[in-house]
Amino acid sequence: MNRKILGATGVVAALIVLSATLAMTACGGSRADVEEMLPALGAPQTEDDRIPEGIDLDALGGVRPETVRRLGADDTAEYWVGREGSSRVCLILHIPGGAEVTAATCRSITDFYEKGLALEAGGNRGDREPSAQAYLLPIDVDTAKLSPVLTRVPSASDSIETNLLSLQSQDASSLQPTDLQRKSGKVFGFTPLGGRR
């Protein structure tokens, strides 16, 4: 998995980028499959989907600008999904203001289907600089068991559903590996950042 971080202007923040091991059963990999797992990728790109000026998508792993779709935002960060080449999907987060931080993590489409994407970036615990932790899962995973520690990020579109979750507490210790149900009835083994299954 590729992980890239870009620091921006102002104070240099301590950065943390971690990848998650989010396990689930099954396989996928065709273009149609990724659009079923991530409906935002199947929608036409709008002006609102574009990454803010000054963020270098090449430095974030070569995400193709025409594939970027805005997923939503919470009180800490803004989130996008995009494609690197034809067989990789990427989660991008941007923490605005102060010591701006932009980070991305990418996986093959098959690995996304099997493991999801997770990303943490920002200041170290105890710093005044904000940090964000997000999980992007295939759309057919029921995430209700992860609430209230993780909550669904409000979607950027009223018509496109996303399965993007963000940490709502500075203390993630109550977030544990959890078996989640998929619409197919199969089990998705969720493992949080830093967690072991």
C-alpha cells in the first residue's frame, strides 16, 4: 500500500499516516466492481469534486485528477476518493488551516475490496494541531456496530451513498476489531488502525 503525506504552510506538524488491515471475504477487481463498491467513482465529476488548488496529486501517489470525487467533510477534514492508474483506489484527506496537512493512501481494487482503506494524519496526540482518522469501506458493509466511536462522514452528495467513517473521539482505545455484516450475509472483519485481529 502506498502512503503519502504533504505538509503545507505554517508550523510543521508531526504527521502520522498509518494503514489499516481491514479484512473481509470475497474478491473483485473490474471497473464495474469498484464503482459498485464506491458509487462516487461512477458519478460524473463536478466542479465541487476537484481537489483544492495547491495540493499536488502526483506527490500523493499519482492520483489522476479526472478520477477524484469529493466524499464529504467533518469538523476536522475534507475527504476524496480517486484512482491511481487503472487498478488502484485512493483515499485522500485534507486538514485545512494552521499547519495544513494532506495525506493519501492507495490500494489495489482487489485489496480495497478485501481490506478497505484507512488513514490517519495530523498532529501527535496531545498536540494542539488537529488530527483525522478515517476509514473507507465498500458500500455493502453495515457499520452500525462501530458507532458512536466512528461515525459516517456526511456525504458531499444527496444522491450518492458513501461508507466513509471518521473517529469522533481523541481516545480510540474503545475501537476494537469487530465483525460487521455485509448485505450478502458474509462477515467483514473490521480491524482499526493499530489493532490486531
